[in-house]
Amino acid sequence: MSQRLLTLIKKDMKLVTRNWFLLITLFIAAVFILIVNFVIPEDISMEPTVYVLSSTEDTTMLGLTDFLSQKPNSHMVTTREELESQLNETAGSLGMVIGGTYEFPDVEFVLQGYENDKIKSLLILEMDDYLGKIKGEKDALVSYLGRGISQKEIPFNHSILPMFLLMEPVLLGLFFIATLMFFEKSEGTTRAYVASPGKMVEFLFSKVVVMFLLGLVSMYLVTFLTVGINANLILMLIIAISGSLFGSGLGLFISSFFDNLSKAMIWIISFSLLLSIPFASYYLPSFSPVWIRLMPTYSLLFALKECIYQTGKLDIVWQSITLSGTLGLLLFGASVYRYQKNLV
């Protein structure tokens, strides 16, 4: 079996090279590297979601919380536990605890840990503009959600890196593997292989391996030339495996229902667009309903961000690996069953 699988992988590598898949992957990676490093600015103004907790009975301070609650990016919470829960669930959000009196205000900012000094200064200045009493961090407590979170300043152009890394093994892999399967069908290779001693699981798995290798090459290439070698490369490898398995499994499953690419294209595009919706939640954390958070691409997106910038939240990484890996195995198993049934 191992020899047959190795032979199939070699054959599929020749196919993706001959059909320009490898060059397309490298071209897209090169374009992304140029855009990130030379086109997109490092800094851009973006208001984060702010959760506000009031712990004061002073009427003037209550006026402040009413003022903050009217802002479109602010949300009131009633307990410290609710504040921290919302911060954990909403990436890129900030917390604010208002206490004390107008004469002696007690303002605490609860941050994720990777915010830069500019964001902290803007928060303090906003409170100082209202109260006229906060002059710096010495007068405003700044605490961080969780423990041992390293503070990192993430340039805006680098912040889009997780989206591209997700697109390569998952979304592009979905399209490539479906295209490869339709090419095999048109050439009659699939039916010919059934007549050989080989097994369908080997035939399909070799294509999953090739798609994974394409995605991995692009993922590491872009990461090295954008942020260097400081990312968690081991976890990125595991994410690439589970994400590629999910994308390839979905592509195989969709292609099993059709005879040619033109018939399947509408479904491939529809699923690609659907799986891209979490990209909006990445920059608009307040827009993250349950149905979006259940998508494997949602957790994969934030898991890749964690691998690159390593803020200490590994739970999202293992959650994404488990979800995408499980779905990938189920889709791959269903694809093997579908192809065997159709060919027999």
C-alpha cells in the first residue's frame, strides 16, 4: 500500500505541476507578499468593540456610562464575569470598568494583551476628555485578560496574514482538488484505477497529500517573508494538516456528485463564499453570531493568528484543529464511499 500511495503522490505532483497549480499557488503567494509589504499601510484607524462595566453609584459617573453606552461600538455588562466572558468570545475587543466618584474617578481598562501603546493612550485621553482628571496610566489601571500574555504590536498590513494562510490550504485547496478530480475523470484515470489492485482510499488520499504540500509551501513561504521565523511553526503545520484535510475533503465530496467542473462550479463558489464569511468577523468582532462561530474557518482564522503572534490562548488552536480535522475525516470518508459507489 505504501508503495502504491507513493507512486500516486508522484503522479499527482506531476499533474499539479503540468496543470500550473504549483505556479498559480506561488504566484498568489508572491502577490500577497508584495501587497502586504509595499501596498497596505502598517496602521489604520479601526474602532474596537468596548464592553463597559459600571461599579459606581455616583450620578455624574453614571452619566459617563450612559454616554459610553450610546456609542455604536460600546456594550454595557453587569458583572466582571460577564465582562471577561465577552472579551474572551470577541477577538480584538476591550473592557472598561468605571468606578469611584467624579472627584476621585476609578477607571480600569481590561485589554487582551496585544494592544499597542497608541490604543492605551487613546483610551486614557478619551476618559480624560470627559473627566479632566486622568493624566496617564498612573491614574488609570490597565490590566490584561488572562496571564502571561505577551504584548505585541501588530501592524495592520500583517494582521491580514491569517486570512491568506487560511485561504491557501482550505479555500484554494477546495478548488484545486475538485479541478484535479474532474481532470482525472475526463482522462478516464479514475475508472482505470478501479480495475487495478489499488484502493480508492489511496487514490483520493494521494490528492489530499498533494494539496496539503502545496498549501504548506505557500503558508511557510508567506510567513517567513512577512513576519520572519518567530511564529509557532509546529502548530502551523498541524493546522495546515487539519485545514487542508477539511478543504480537500469538501472538494472531493462536492466533485463526487458531478461529471465535470462546469456543473460543480456554482457549488464550489457557493461553499467558498460561505466559508469566507468569518473574514468579516475577524475585523468586525461584534459581528460574530453563533452560526459563524460554528464554522471551521472561524476558529482556524483565529488559531492561525495565535500561531503567528502567540498571545497565550492555545485553546482556540486545539479547538480549530479538532473541529476541522474531524470534519475533514468525515468528508473524506464520505467521498471515498461516494466514488466507490458511483464507479461500481
